[in-house]
Amino acid sequence: MVEITNVSEYEEIAKERLPKMVYDYFASGAEDQWTLKENRSAFSKILFRPRILIDVTNIDLTTTVLGYKISMPIMIAPTAMQKMAHPEGELATARAASAAGTIMTLSSWATSSVEEVASTGAGIRFFQLYVYKDRNLVAQLVKRAEKAGFKAIALTVDTPRLGRREADIKNRFALPKYLTLKNFEGLVGKMVKIDDSGLASYVSGQVDQSLSWKDVKWLQTITKLPILLKGVVTAEDTKIALQVGAAGIIVSNHGARQLDYVPATINCLEEVVKAAEGRIPVFLDGGVRRGTDVFKALALGASGVFIGRPVLFSLAAEGEDGVRKMLQILRDEFELAMALSGCRSLKEISRNHIVTEWDKPRSTSRL
């Protein structure tokens, strides 16, 4: 195998290895895929203002998320059906996250159950939740996650219906017969192959389109776990999130798989951070492929970032070892970006370390 020197190279290997239907499901976005491209390209419009002649012998990447200490502000986002990428799927990802000393978020639509993931050993894990029409099923699932030692619920709030993913329609996407959505095994009907996207059909049948702000309150009555809202992109919704007692926000456009032509998440981040007023942590999800991207997100006020597709592609390429290596590459790149910017700890990363396209030109005083 060729030596991997950056995270994006895993995608090329995954594309060669995975069946077309699976690769397209993991890689594609909604409709014209404008937001998919923008999630990446927006990072290139943020430039560094590095500070020099600072002793960077010792650099501390550690941070705390919801009271849990982790090794770096790089965490694993929920991505569905990981056993389509590798036979060990979410179990390999859980072990890799634990080895890296960071947080893994398990998808509701995982091909491994909360109990199976918990059985891989110690680790800080969050559980991503889709609210089904059957609220008893939801309550049962949340209780199972709690019992299995998960530390927070990441409630996905941008998916009352599934975005139009044309690759999945063309491929008649359905979960391969040998796999199941393990958390719902025996509880709801299976995803079937139809003349459309099987997932879109499954979602319209199962997921509650009436989900609203009052349901965040309902969720708080059935669990003591902190609730992160995943899919917030505006100041207006951030302010309501504060009112309903959300424990944190994950700025996300669902990997550009829902509404096309929403801005890149990095472009929504600062607005959300300002509206949160430091009262709750704000995290970024979307488009992170380099350690420099992590630095830029933190400079704009994020408390950390969540990584999605790179997990799937590194898993497809090299299993657990791939995910470990991918996390290490991002960690090393981020540490280097800190050193070359003159930052020795996360709290030293500031808005002054970057300049964006939307900043007013800095005044230059004449001598």
C-alpha cells in the first residue's frame, strides 16, 4: 500500500475498495452538491496570521468537553452503517477513538448496538439520536445508551425528512442484506430495496417529522444525560437552544446531505458562537480534513471539531489501524499548526491568529 501522508488520501483508497453503492452513499451530498464542495473550500478562504519567536517546546492539546478530559479537540462524528465500510465497523472506530483518548459519537443507525460498542472497553462515548414516531422506542433506546455508559445525547435536529441524495436514488440504496440497524433490530421494520432510495423511504416511515423545540424538553424528562443539538447553523436557533437548556451545539449541515446551498459550517460558526455568548460550548462538524482546519475552527470560537467521512474512508482502507492513523495525522498536523502560529495551548488560539474573507481590511498606519 502507498504511504498515507494526509487524511484525504484515504478517500481514494476507499473509492477503489468499496462497492459503488456504498462509496456513493458515504461520499455524496444533496442535489447539486454545492454545499458539499463548499464545506471544504470555505476553509481555504481563511488565512493565518502567525506569531513568531515564541517558545513552543511544549504544546498542550488537551481539553475538556462536558466535563470529560480528552487528548485533543478532535472527536468522531456519528456516521451510519460503518460495517458497510469494514466488517468491524463501529467496534473498530470505538477502539481507535479510545486509543486516541478522544470521544466517539455512535449513530442511531449504527450496524453495531450501543451494548456492543460499550463492550469494546473504556472510552468516552456520545449517542446520536433520531427521534422516531414511536416515542416509547426512543425512550427505550436512550435508556439503553445511558445504561451502556454513554455520556451525552447528540440530538440531530436538521432531518425531519431526508435530503435528496441523487446518488442513492440512482443506486437504489439499501442496507446490504447481511447487515441490520442493530439498535432497532427486532423493534421496527427493515430498510428494503425499492425503486428509489431505501433510506429515504425508511426515514419517511419512521422518523418523526413533527419534532420541535418542545421535544428537547421532553427528552430532558426521559434522561439525565446532557443534550447537544446537532444541526444548528443560525444565531436565532442558537438563542432558542439556550432557552430550552441545550448543553451544547454542534454546528452542522449534516455533511451537506440535507438542504443544498446552505453555507459551509465554518462560515456559520462565528455567528453561532457569538449568539451562544460563552454560555454553552459550540462545536464544528463538516469539511475538516487538515489540522489547519481544526486550528481555524478553534480560532473562530469552536470548542472542538467532529470528523465524519475521514473515519469511514480510513476504516474502509485499513480498519481500526486506519482510523487510529487518521486521528494521529490530524493531531500531528494540528499540533504543528499551533507551533507555527505561536500557540502553546488551546486557550492561546485566538481570532487574531486568522484573517477571513469577511473581515474588514486591517488599517495600516503610515510611517
